[in-house]
Amino acid sequence: MLLRTLALSALASLAAARPAARAGSPPVQLARRLNIPAGQTLPAIDRARAQALKAAAPSHGKKNGGTAVPATNTAVLYTAEVGIGEPPQTFTLIVDTGSSNTWIGANTSNPYVPTDTSVGTNDIMFIEYGSGFFIGLEYNDTVSLGGISIVNQTIGAAQWSGGFAASVDGILGLGNTILTTETLPSGQSIPTVLDNAWSQHAISEDVIGIAFAPPDSYSDTNGELTFGGVDSSKFKGDLSFVPFTTTYPAMDYVGINQSVTFGDGAHKTPLLSNVAGIVDTGTTLFLLASDAFAVYQNLTGAVIDDATGLLTVNSTDSLKSLFIDIGDTTFEFTKDAQLWPRSLNTYIGGKNESTYLIVGDAGSPSGEGLDFINGFAFLERFYFAYDKGNSQVGFATTPFTTSKAN
Ligand SMILES: *[C@@H]1O[C@H](CO)[C@@H](O)[C@H](O)[C@H]1NC(C)=O
Ligand SMILES: *[C@@H]1O[C@H](CO)[C@@H](O)[C@H](O)[C@H]1NC(C)=O
Ligand SMILES: *[C@@H]1O[C@H](CO)[C@@H](O)[C@H](O)[C@H]1NC(C)=O
Ligand SMILES: *[C@@H]1O[C@H](CO)[C@@H](O)[C@H](O)[C@H]1NC(C)=O
Ligand SMILES: *[C@@H]1O[C@H](CO)[C@@H](O)[C@H](O)[C@H]1NC(C)=O
Ligand SMILES: *[C@@H]1O[C@H](CO)[C@@H](O)[C@H](O)[C@H]1NC(C)=O
Ligand SMILES: *[C@@H]1O[C@H](CO)[C@@H](O)[C@H](O)[C@H]1NC(C)=O
């Protein structure tokens, strides 16, 4: 049964009665690498994903011929090492909260080898992404990560796939279960790795905690995923929770409502007021609906740089904090947090001496139910708890929230 059919008021009181999740599994390290194919820019990749997510949301019918599940053409890949089978065969999987199937075999040199724990289901799994596809056989097998073993996990073993970075084996889909519904011929939904870990009592809370730190090199291990809880050593104070949004299409993902304001003191300009959007580990930038983006661009005096596609400024004098209201909490997204890490300028086609901004254009106007994406530029400044069990999302500040690391 899908949580989205439960009454919101019941969820809110449940959330209040059962606050922050506690310690979960030993942390799973997340490695990060940039993945920008020649001829593409980072903002264009993010925009394409945002549009694919909007079009593919299944619950109220897909729009504009949307594909079954979102694009996984991501400019920054966060990967985890996941074991499948017994003894476990190790796979490098993209950690994705914007899709929900788990599959392997994209790297044809590391094909899935069934073991004693593998049960073929005789079904074919098919997933079409905005920029790629996966077709494979469905198996049930044991999945191990972070010291947890999950049995009877339905996975796909690729026969063919396309459009994925060569350095990954597939995807660990941690998002909304509804996204799996059109990936089997039967149309049945598939419990995600998180769903099964919870139903099998392998974890004590139906929660994932994610910590990222601002990157300082092209490829590094700067993230951490906690299964079944949060890692309170990674954030300050308490997590502030907000219920999942009820607005389509954001509700089909990890969706929340938030407001975004730019400025300081008496000079604050609202960019978005209590609108729905999503939190997404597969988006690199902090994306705003086009009209809100235009106001931000105007206020900062930034122009779009042709080479990188990002906003650029000659001086950061006009940059002010963004204030992001989520539930009852206002998170300050500082001026420094709005700068692309300078040490990575040349990896995105930029110049060393230039200043680029990480606020991007989502590619469609506000008011369409998916008006922002809190991508990794946001997540590397705030701790993120995806509390699926209580249908809520939590954030907290971290030592990186106000870091001047750029
Ligand atoms: C595969 O696992 C699911 C639960 O994740 C279960 O419902 C299904 O019956 C299993 N299929 C087989 C063939 O064991
Ligand atoms: C896993 O599936 C097998 C049948 O394939 C079943 O006997 C067993 O009870 C299942 N275990 C769990 C924990 O669901
Ligand atoms: C593909 O898998 C093989 C075998 O595990 C590994 O040696 C190789 O590095 C992988 N390819 C890439 C591009 O990561
Ligand atoms: C989110 O905002 C929409 C209007 O933008 C509103 O209808 C909804 O009640 C709000 N709250 C939730 C939890 O979705
Ligand atoms: C911002 O917009 C106003 C008009 O709405 C315009 O007069 C002003 O020049 C713009 N500022 C910048 C920096 O583009
Ligand atoms: C930055 O300065 C250069 C040279 O003075 C100018 O051509 C460019 O338009 C300026 N860019 C911005 C964003 O102000
Ligand atoms: C740009 O900066 C990087 C590291 O910050 C450095 O390795 C590289 O040599 C620089 N390139 C130029 C052209 O200055």
C-alpha cells in the first residue's frame, strides 16, 4: 500500500509523536566523480533531468510522452559499493533518490554471476531513462551494504543497457516505490532495498541519512549514507522535519514544500513562496523555476557563461544569502555556498580565475508542481534525512553549512 494514500493529518501527528531517527547501520561511504560528456554543459544536464522528472512522474499520468522513470544522466555521480549474492559480488552503484529500481550489469566486464542465493523470477525488467535504458532479467537475491543483509531483494541484471557512465555497474534506487510500477510487464511495484530492509527488520527505522561535504578534488569520497537511521556526528543540533509534499509531480519523488528568499536585512526578495519541489541526489545544482531564476540572476547581476552554462559574476558584492524556509525552519544558504568550487572550474569547461554560481534554471516556469530541486550543491551544506516511514524529510546544519571553502 502506498503511503501517499494516507491522510496527511495522520502523518503529521505520527511524525510529531515519533521524532528523529537514531543511529542506523555503519556508514556506507559515497564516492563522487564528475561525469560531463564532451559537448554538454552541467546546467544543461541538470535541466534535462529536471524536465524528465516532471514528465515521468507516474501517479497522475505522465506528461509530454515522459519516460517511465527519470533520467539518470547526472553530471555528478555518487556511488556506493554494494554486495549482491552469497558470497557477495561487489558492484559500484549510483545512489539515486530520483529512481527506485536497483540493477547491475552496465559494466559488461563485471556481469552478474548468480550464486546459491539467486532466484530467477522469469520476468523481464525494462527501464527507460531520459538518456539511457536498461533491459534485463529479474532476480531475487541477497543485497549487502553497510553491514546489513537484505534477502529476496528484487534486482535487474542487465542484458543490454545504454547511456551510462562506463565506471558504474548500475543503480541503487532509493526513491519513492511508485517509480517502480512500470518497470515490470505486470505493472506490479517492486519493494526498494530500503523497503525490504525495513520489512525484514534489518533496520530499526525506515530512514536513510545522507551527508555530503563540499568537494575539493575531481574524484573523492566525501559522502556517507546511513541505512536505517542518521549519523548525528555529521550534523549540529536537531533535524527539522517537514512532511512530504502532496503536490504532483513532486509527490512522486522525495518532494517537499519550501520558500526561497534572496537578500539581507530589509532588502529581501521572495523568489519562491511555499511551492513544491524535490530533494535529489542525482541533480548537481540548486535549481529554481525559470522565473525565480531570472529574478536571482537580476539581483546578483550574473550573466550566463557560454562555456560552462553556469551563471558567472565578476564580483561577489551583489551576492547575498538565500534563505530557504522548510517547515518551521529557515536555512541560510550563504554566499559562499552559492559558488561553484573554484578548484573544479576547469573540469566543467571553465576558467580558473572565474567565479561561477551553482544556482541553475530548472527550465520551466513556477507553478507546475516541481519548482525547485535541492541537488548536491544544497546537500553538501545540509544533512539530509529521508524518513520514508514517517513520510517526512529532515534537514540539519553541518560544519559545512557556513564554510567558506570556495
Ligand atoms: C521475490 O521477492 C519478493 C519480495 O521482495 C517476493 O514478493 C517474490 O515472491 C519473490 N519472488 C520469487 C520468485 O521468489
Ligand atoms: C525469501 O523467499 C523465499 C522463497 O523464495 C522464502 O522461503 C523466504 O521466506 C523469504 N524470506 C523472507 C525474509 O522474505
Ligand atoms: C568494469 O569491471 C571490471 C571488473 O570488475 C573492472 O576491472 C573495470 O575497472 C570496470 N570498468 C570500469 C570502467 O570501471
Ligand atoms: C504544499 O503546498 C501546496 C501549495 O503549493 C499546498 O496545496 C499543500 O497543502 C502544501 N503542503 C503539503 C504538505 O503538501
Ligand atoms: C533588474 O530588473 C530591472 C527591471 O525589472 C532592471 O531595471 C534592472 O536593470 C535589472 N538589473 C539587472 C542587474 O539586470
Ligand atoms: C565582467 O567584466 C568583463 C570585462 O570588464 C565584461 O566584459 C563582462 O561583461 C563582465 N561580466 C559581468 C558578469 O559583469
Ligand atoms: C587551474 O587550477 C588547477 C588547480 O586549481 C591547476 O592544477 C591548473 O594548473 C590551473 N590551470 C591553469 C591554466 O592555470
